[in-house]
Amino acid sequence: MLDRRTLCLSAAALAIAPDAFGEPCEPGWVGDLRRELAAMAADLTRTLRPWRGPRRVFTPEAHGYRGEGLATAPIQAAIDAAAQNGGGTVALARGEYVSGTIVLRSNVRLEVGAGARLVGSTELADYPDHVARRPTVMDSNMGMNQSLIFAEACENISICGRGVIDGRGVKANFPGEETAGATPGRPFLIRVIDCTRVHVSDIRLLSSPCWMQNYLNCEDLLIERITVENQVNHNNDGIDIDGCRRVIVRDCVVNAEDDAMCFKGASQRPMHDVLVENCRFYSTCNALKFGTDSQGDFSRVLVRNLEVGGVPADMPATRRKRADSGIAWETVDGGAVENVMAQDIRIVRADSPFFLRLGDRGRVRPEQERPAPGNLRRIVYERITGADNGARGSYFTGIPEKRIEDVVLIDVDLHVAAASDPAPDQASIPEKPADYPDPPMIGPVSPAHGLWTRHLSGLDLIRVRFAPDAPDARPMLVATLDTSGVRISACM
């Protein structure tokens, strides 16, 4: 138990941990959480099914499309006809379909077939505003009401096919500034709001002017076998899932200029029962993230069998750099992030492999009262490996008024770069409670080459190693804890 002291341990010191600190022993709640999340994953796998609907097929060609000009009206007419007849598949079967905003309806599947392309218009006037019926922080913060594909309050919808949806979102077509707020003039590719039974599969998604896809307050969301390449503009997220329940994301590859796989709480709805597995998420920002908007609670999440980090050399990137983080869990707007487990993850090309941040920005809708800081607790990283990571180091930081609670690392072996910059004095690193949470917020390096913690209660390290590629004067672990302790057992 530590009381208002700083613990600094080198890799050599950690190597004697079995004798110094006792036999490996994980907290009892970890085993309970592992079993609970395994059962949740099995239930989701059994019950979340692909789109089901009538076999009827509707085409833009049957509604006047002749292969040239804007296809928006013929595609929409096919969607509306399918909905009016009880549902079916709208097939884009051949060639290129240039379109502005199309609106999905219940029981309709939009299928872009092999060899076909749904291509976004480059005229902003072809993307009329679709303002969400239920106001959220998404509206008050981003003011984003434009997209190529839009669905609201629908049931049993699908976007699928072996073809391509291309937003043509390069800066020359859709200029704008990089921002953490509004993105006027840069539509999303896909916006799905307040829907149930949503299935997105097999499609290739390219070059959105802004975020690629946003699913807000949806239930029974299944995203599988999609490829996302979003490296042409600012704020080019890959997948954004906000306040959804009963979610599977599996067998996907995402390459994003901004966050690759990002969960949010701007819907102000709870997110729980989420499984992410067998994916590769690459980013020049954060590869796998919860935040920044964190107004809703986020719990019962299992991510497993992933590779996350910076963009590989054989994939395009607007900025060729390491990811800011591999896995970043954040809450700064009053929401709770808890009962989250990451298993069998390989982290590569990330400046900070891990990042946990509990802050006090308190962003909500203008008419709402500012919330108190949320909770960030019961976080488990298990069987994590990786190489070619940067020198900044991982860090977990709360604020003096609110600590992160109960974080466990088990079987972690990460290779990192050694720092050329001197380690900062912890006392010189400002708290920044209301700042935008991002790993670069503390500067180029943290006080430890492995893990630095501040305002954290309950940290267990079981067989953990951060190995620098050259001598590094910083210790592997620097932990300052107010009233709790660090438990280290059988570290490598």
C-alpha cells in the first residue's frame, strides 16, 4: 500500500517482483468479468443475425435510371417502392451510380453488387439537411446534418454487397478545417440514428468528406467483413458507434486518418453488450477508442483478437506517422466507462500503446446542467503484445477530484522506442482537467518508458514488460497514487 508517495521501478526491479511482491494473483472481480463477457459474446454471436426480408428486388433502372446523370431520384424511388411493398433488396448491379443523399426505409437492404459503385456527388447542394428528430450533443456540437446515406427510426435495414461506396471526399471537393467541433460542408458517408436491427456487411467504403459512418442509439447492430479506407480529408474517422446496445463488429479492416474504431456517448444513451473481434484498426490518430464525447455510460464491452495502431507502409496515409494511441479509453463528459476487457491484442506503431483519461470537460447540450466527472473503472488488458511503438509511453491519469479505479494488466509484452528527450518532472505536467483528452496532451514523453499513472486507485500488473529498443533513463513504471496501491506480481 502506498500513501501519497511515488513508486518508480525499472525493468530490472520489476524482474524480482515474484519474490518481492508474492505469487501472481488477479483480483477476484476479473474472473467474474471474464466469465460475464464470454457469456455475453456467446449470446450476441448466437442472436445477432444478418438482414432478413422478402426476396423481391428493386432497381434504379426500373425507375428511370439510364446509366448517366445523377442517380439520387431513381435510387430513392426504388427504396420507397421496396418499403411500400413490405421490403426487399434495392440492387445497384452494374456500373457507377452518382448520388446525393438517399434515405433508407424499414425492411430495405441496399446492395451494391460486385463491380458496381455508389459514388457521392461533389455538389454540396445534393446533400440536403436531415435534422435528427431527437436532439443530442451530436447536433449541438458538430451540427452535422448531411450524409450520403441516412436512416432514422428504421427497423431491419442493411447496407451490403461486394461493390464500393466512394464519398469522393478529397479536400478539393469538400474543403474545411480540422476541428473537434462542427464540420460544415463535409458530409458523413453513412448516418444511422435510432434504428434497430442494422446489418452492414462485405462492402468497401472509401473516402468520406468527414466521418465514414455513424451509428447513434441503435440496437442489434451487426457490422462484419467491411473494408474502410478513409485517408483523404480531416476528421476521417473509420467507424463511430454512439450509445448503441447489442453490437458486434467483426472481421473488418479499417484505415483512418482520424480515429479508426471509436465509441462515443453524444447520444446520451447507454452503450452496453458490445463485442469487437478479429479486426485490424489502423489510424494516424487513435486506433481503438472510447470518447471524446462521453456523456453516456459505456459498459460490458469485450474486444479481442485485434491488431491496432499506426498505418502500415502498404496502406495509404495523408500523414505518415505512428498512431497517437493503440487503445484509448476516456471519459471527460460525465459518463461511466466500466467493465471493459481487451484480450489478445497486438499493438503496433503507436506512440502511446495504452491511454486512460478521466477528465472534467463536462460538454453537454447548451440547455443542460454541466455534469460532475464520470467514472473510469474495472478495465482489463490481457495478453497484449506489440512492436515498433513510440517513446512517449502509456499513461493513466485521473484528476485530483476523481481517480481512475481498478485497472489490471495481465501478460503484457510491448516493445517501445527509447526516448531521446529527458523525462519530464511529474509536478511540471499540468492537470488540464477540461482539455480535449488526447495522448499528446502531456508532450513528447511521459515520466516512464512503460507506464505512468496519476490519480489512480488500484493497479495490478501481472507478468508485464515494456521493453525499449535502446537504453532509456526513465523507469518502466512511475506510479503516484493518492490513497491506494500498486500490486505487482510475477512481472517479466
